[in-house]
Amino acid sequence: MKHWILCLTLWALTLPAFAQTARPSLAERSKQTEAVAKPYFEAYIARDWDRLEPMLDERSRFDDATAAALFGTQAKQGKAEQMKFFREAFAAIRAMRFHPTSQFVSGEHMVFVGELEWSLSLPDGLVVDTRMPFVVRLQVRDGKVLEHLDTADYKPFVVALQKARAAASKS
């Protein structure tokens, strides 16, 4: 009996050390996240869906809640649904360029902050060029993007749309 108590005591004492070495540090997790998040974000801005797709987890989620009121979009769940949305809805985007102001990575999250300069072709042929505040948060787990959240200030887009419509009506 004493032998078992001694074994259990030694096991209990070594457990915290084992747990610490088995789990990557914040710096290691952040480095792993950045290695996936940066190329994913670059592919997203370039609208290079073939390059982006392999970086998505099968259970991935995309949401831009700030676009819902303007475009009626809803969150996309799953890699297939997200890629279908990117390929179809983003087809009207003629160009996207990101102007970074800051970025950071912490564990499995990476955040990009800046301005998005983009050009959107509307179904009526009108083209709207906009530059607006833009934040993207990516969550990376097991080497794949699990969640992609866009947050944008769409007021500059609305102003640019109104100006483009006014100019088109004068022609």
C-alpha cells in the first residue's frame, strides 16, 4: 500500500511540470498562428481563393456583422459555404488593397487593423470606390483558420455610393 501512495504522490508532483511542457507557450502558439494568418490574410485581400481555401478549417466560420444592414449578408458556417460566398459575393469586387495601421497576434488570434481601399461594381454597372476603417480578426487552430471576423465602418462606402449615384444621374 505504501508503494502505491508513493507512486501516486510522485505522479501528482510531476503532473504540473508535464502539463507545462506538453502545452506550447503563448509565444509558440502566437508564432504558429502568425505563420497561417498572414498568408491567409494576404490571399483574402488579393481575392486569391485557390490559395486561401487550403488554409481554412472544414468547420470555419466567416462573419461581417457590420455589413449585414447594408448588404443583408449573414455569417457563413463551414469551409464549403464560406468559399462559395467568397467566390460569388466577392466577384463584384474589382480591387481590394489593405493599408495597415497595426496588427498583433496573441495565442490563436491575429488581428489586422487599418483601412480597406476597395472598388465594387454594382449590378447596374455603377462602380463605387471607397476607403474605410477595417479590422479583421482571425482565429487559427491546428494550423487552419477556424474563424474569420471582419468589422468595418461602412459609412464611407454609403457616402461614396451616394456620390456615384448623383454623378450618374447627372450624365
